Amino acid sequence: MPELPEVETVRQGLVPAMEGAVIDALEQRRPDLRFPFPAGFAERLTGRTIIGLGRRAKYLLADLDDGALLIMHLGMSGSFRVEDGTIQTPGIFYHPRDKQAAHDHVVFHLSNGKRVVYNDPRRFGFMDLVRRADIATTPHLAGLGIEPVGNAFDGVTLHGLFAGKRTPLKAALLDQRLVAGLGNIYVCEALHMAGLSPERAAGTITAEEAGRLATAIREVLGAAIAAGGSSLRDHRQANGELGYFQHSFRVYDREGEPCPNLACSGVVTRTVQSGRSTFHCLTCQR
DNA sequence: GCTGTAACCTGTCGGC
DNA sequence: TGCCGACAGGTTACAG
């Protein structure tokens, strides 16, 4: 599921429940997700106050009162939901199919009476605990590239990052070491908005094209966050509601449909790059 | 060093 | 209806 807009949407949904709350108890229902939980995970979190909940790229970061940082990644299918005393049926945000509850792997019991439940059927997500002071050397975060919704992200920066790269634009944008937070959907969308081919070598784009691309990335991500993210299969907001940006997709999952660019008579085409679907218009994306 | 591919795990969907 | 294969939004290790 989650690319940057989905993670940001989840973060915004979790803040009211988690910030300022004490973790009274933590249920860790299995020894691992994608990676094993760190030693003493539940014990180390129990009794801690969550000072703030932030985000870096696709990572959720919970600052704790003892100087630790809880790192959470949703992988492909991870989601959080918030339950409170008014909700009598655990899993109410799902269609009431019990098998969903089988994938509730972590439950935070908070001092404000709320429960925050982490569900992840495919278990590609993970959680880790590090010292806040060690954030610069934490393997998950240390190599991340520029934040695409941050102030420093613009065409000049993007042009510099791509200089000399022979890798296709699509792969370069998915490379979290260059730009951190983009995924398959929004790369396809931004490249179409910018009129750039995903197959072009990244190092060949001009400064003007890089500016166009940076603007497109900002616009696509901003619109997606405002729409609550995209709900294709797994993503829900923390309050259980679906995002609806998928209704605004220009090209993603629209193979065979007319190009949404009104000045173009092309058709959306699906190709495979690095084993992943790419949707683009062969006519107006150059 | 750079690039592409496979693998991780499970659910869903389409075809037969 | 049931079975099977393809595919899925991320990340990382490894081979070339």
C-alpha cells in the first residue's frame, strides 16, 4: 500500500490518539514482521509517553519520553486503526470478517482509553526501536534522500540528483536514496503530469524538465494527501475511512483508456520496468 | 559503482 | 464452485 501520502494520512489520523498518551500496555502477537522485533520490544515501550508522532519518507517516527524513537514502516499492506470505548466490536472498520483480525500483530493500549492496532496481512512492514540521538546512523533512515514535500525539494535539486544517471527516470524516482517517499503510483502520475517518459535516462532531463517534474511531484503528493491517500486494496485511514485519490488517477491502472491530457490523442499503455507496472502515454510523455 | 532481478508473505482476481 | 496462476502500493540482497 503505502506511499508517502498514505503514510502522512495515517500519521495525521494517529496523532490525536497517540500524542501525549502513555503506553499502558503493548500486545506483540508474533515475534516478527518483515524483521524480528527488537529484544524486549513490548517491555521497552510499556510505560513510555509518546511525545510526538512524525514522518520521514514512508516511515512513521514516534518520539518517546526516554529518548527512544519508535520506527514503524507499513510495508505493502500495513495499516493502523484506532479503537476506543465507543466501539464495541474489534475490527469494526473492516467488513466483519474474522480472518482480518488474524493479521492484527501489535496493539497499543493507551492511557486515554484508546487502542491503536497495527494490521499487516503480508507482513512486509516492520517496527524498530533506536535512540533518537542515533537517528543519523540508523540503517533505515541514514541513506534516505530528499523529502519531496520539503522546502528544499525543487527542480534544481532534482536536476543535480539525476545528473549523469543512466537509469530510467521511473527507477531513479523510486530510488529512496535520491528522493525518499515516492512509490509506483505517484511516480507514474507525476511523470504523466510533467509529460516525461518513464523510460528516459534520468541524466538526460533538462533543468526546465526537472523543474516541471518537481512541480508535478509536489502537486500529485499534495492532492493525494488532501484526498486521504489512495485506497486500492489495503489502505485505510486510521479512522477506518477509505482514501479517494484513486478516483483522480491520470494513468495508474488505466491501461487502454484515452490519455487524460485533452491535447493528446494517445492511449494509456502498461509496460513493465524492473518487474513493476508502469502506466504512461507513449504520445505525450517524451 | 550501477543496474536489474528475485525474494519476502498473503490476499484478491480472473480464467478455466 | 473450486482450483490455479498472476499480480499487488516496498525494500533489500545479490548477480552481472
